[in-house]
Amino acid sequence: MPDMQATGSPHSYKTPQQSHPARRTVAQAILELLGLWGVRRIYGVVGDAVFGLIDALAKQNAISFITVKHESVAAMMASAEAKLTGRLAVCLSHMGPGLTNLVTGLGDAFLDKAPVLAITGQAPLNKLGTPYKQSINQQQLVQAVSSYSQSVVHPDAVMESMSHAMYTSIVQRTVSHLSIPSDVFTMLTTAQPYDPPHMPAPLSDPAEMRRVSNLLQSSRQPILLVGNGARSAREPIRRLAETWGCGTVNSYGTVGIVPESHPSMLNGLGEGGNPLLPKLLQKADVVLAIETKWPDEVVPKPFFLVQLAKRPTDSVMLSPSAIWVAGDANIAVPQWIDGLSGYKPNAEWVRQVQECKQAWATQNDKERNRTAVPLYPASVIRVLESHIADDALIALDEGDSTIWFLRNFRANRQNVLLSERWRAMGFGLPAALAAKCCSPDKQVVCITGDGGLGMVMSDLLTASRYGLLITVIVFNNGRLQMEHDKMLMKHLRPEGTEITNPDFVGIAEACGWHGYLAENEDQLEQALIQSRNSDKPVLLNVITAAVAHPDFGSH
């Protein structure tokens, strides 16, 4: 494998040399290249513009084709896989409406910086530029949700274009897109694949590292802010929290990097977070943000802000008091711990952190222990918590169910997948399906609302088709609760927020699942127990109270 710097280009390294290059179809060459770069599955929907690639997929076993019911699900599954693994994920669609459906999931990958390659069919070569059915300017369509998009019209250009697209996705952690005319897939080529790039870990400037170390040493009221990208550095982050005597805070959608039981852990910021945090954070003098940036909408920044990330585009925030450091948390954080040798945490600050933690735990317990029929959402989270494995993968949908989870779930080492910036309703089920594809031996739980599940419900069949034994928890209150409450907050009259739901249990069972109705805690407990050893995917239709989330107050 060539030793190429991350700032290089796929043009700068060599393809394998053969004295008599083999001729094979473009589709076969594409699969060869994807396999070389570590791709093991493609999510998509069949259409005649991609028949050539589908045929090649059917004739090999190295790369699986996961066919879904809707292209938006394919793209969201690719986005979820890329978020979970950090590796390139691929989705495929027909031209025209296939691509427009794909765009919903590509937006999620683009805003959440997940490396995804989208391949779409296009009109045959002799119809390009004509009013051919379903033909549009695909590059123009996807430019808002991609960093690279090209149309490939010659069989010998596919290897180079594919390599450049994948390289862009991996290095920039973004979406790339290729449109390929339908007849090009079956043409012959001798073009050889490019090797995948070597990605050395970024090296921080020693002077900046010392500057940060001195700043951490001088801090008397420190805060540690962690994002999901810091998951691989869980242990050094925990040791830093203990050495530094800081309060530890999760960014939106982050759980389980530092367990909820840890003395420094104060829950999260933003919607679904600890409402007592803003007052404490206004007293901080130094905030170290690892693989995340400070959310400006939460509180002002009277403190020094240090941002550590592998890539500048992931977290950089311009501020007169901000220091940005490029580096791997597994390398940088231990160095800073060494730099804190002899540091004595500020006992008064530790006391204030503990007071904040205890006050929030007391308030949280009151919410979690409320008994009611229909079930109070926080109590559903409490019951669910004892049935989720420490290393489970939890897929969250967008909506009220997510912010109840983030507020009330006391995490250990679980990993969460969610649509962090795109905030796409319907993300939960596709993310859970992708998580189970990637980690078949782990427990995978989807937490969704009735509105979110309704958008992607046909892909319950995808779980049955591929034997993906996931558990879906549906918060069912017959309402788009978040939209309802936000309209009331703005003194508007809610309209269109009351929804009509099917019999979710009946739908699930018709799709080959086990379905359970839970109207009280005992029924919920029993259903969760049965779900752990089920021979089929499981859906729990949990009837929940139509109550406002505490973040949205009383009206």
C-alpha cells in the first residue's frame, strides 16, 4: 500500500501494474475496487438504470446487496454504518425519483460528516442531453448534500473517478456521488483499481500541546465536553476527568463515553440535557471540547475553549478565546494527563460539580419514577434501561422520544446512533438495521415515535428478510408531540400534529416480527424480557402519555 499523506490526491499514487490487464465489465471493476477499499455491503433499491451493477452483485459473494423498500432508508442505513464504523459506506439507487428519495439520507450523512458514497444510474449514453424519461442533471440536484459529484461516461474513467470520490468521502468525512449511464455498467474496461489511501494520524504542533497543557494546569473551574467521535478514547478521557477534577458534559446525542455513574458526569447539553448545567457552565474558566464544538445556543463563552479533533472541519469554531488542536484523543489526552502531574483539583469546584450532579439526579428520579397510565415517557426510559446491555447499540429517531431518552437514560457504555444535525424523522429504524448488519452479535434497540416509524414502516420487512433481530420501542401517543408543543410555545394553534396510527402490533406480526402491546409497566417489563431471546425482530407498541417534554415547559 502506498504511503500517501492525507492531504494528497488519489492521482498521486499508483495502480497495480499488469503486463496484460484483464478485461471485465465496469460493474465488476467497481465491485473489485469497493472490496479493495473495505466495503462489505451496499444498501439500495433495484432500478433499470443500475441493472448492470445489480447483475454483477448477484454473481459474487464478497459484497452483499441489502435491498430495502425505499431509497431514503438505503441512504440513512449507509449514513448510520459510516457513523458507527468510521469507514466508507455505500448506497445505490435508480435515476430520477430513486435519486431524489436518496437525497434525504444523504443530507444526514453530509451534515453529520459520515463518509458515504452514493452511486446512481443515469440515462444511457445515446440519451444524455435528450428529454429521456427520469433524466435530470444529477450533479445539480445533489450539490447541496455532497462534496464531490461527477458523471462518468467512459468505461476507462470509472476507476479514477470512483477512487477520487471515495478518497474525498474518507478524508473529508463527507458524501460523494457518481452518476453512471446504464449502459456503461456492462461495457468492458482494462482500468485497474487504485489502492486505498494510507491515513496517518494527525500530529499536533508540540508548541500548541504545551500551550494547552499549561492552560489545563492553570484552570481552577474546568469542564470537559465530549462528543461521539471521542468514543475510542473512553479510558483516557475518564482518567483525565479524575485527574483534572472537572465536570464532564456530553454534547448532543452523546452517551456512554463516561458512564452516568462517574462522579464527574453531568449529563448533556441542549435539548434533552441537564437543565441545571447552564448555571454551572457560566462559572467555568476552561472548557476542553473533544471531538465536538461548543453549542453557541446553550450559554455564552466567558471561558477559554480548547477544541481537540482529528480533522479541523469536525469541530473548529472561531473565537478569540478558542484554541484548536489537531490530533487523536488517544494520543493527545494521555500527554495532557502527564502534563497535569502534581495538579491539585479545586475542592470547591469539585463540590459545585457534585452539587449539580446530585440536584439533577434528584430531579431526574422524580421524573423517572412517575407512575401513570398511559405511561409517562421518563418511566418508559427507566424500565427500558434495565433491559439494555452495557454494550448495546441504540438507534434514536428524531422527535420527543429522543430527547426523553437523552434526558433520562443513565448510560454505561452504550453507543447511540442519531441524526444529530439533519434531524431526520424516520432515522431510527434504518440506523438500527444498519447497526445489526455491522454488529450482528450485539443487542440493537431502536427508540422511535409513532410519527417517525410511520415514515419508514415498510422496512420492517427488511429486518425479516435478512434476519436482523432488533428491538423497536414505539412511543405511541397519537401525536407529533414536539411539533405540537413548539407551536404552543410560540403561541400558535397546533394543526396537523394529531396523527392516525395503524395497529403497530398487527403490522409488525404481518411483517414477520413478534409484536407486543404495553399499556403499563408490567406489560412493558414482560415484553422486554421476551425480546432478549426472541427468534424474530420485536416491536413494542408502548402507549405513552401525550405530555410536554420539560424542555418545552408548561403552556
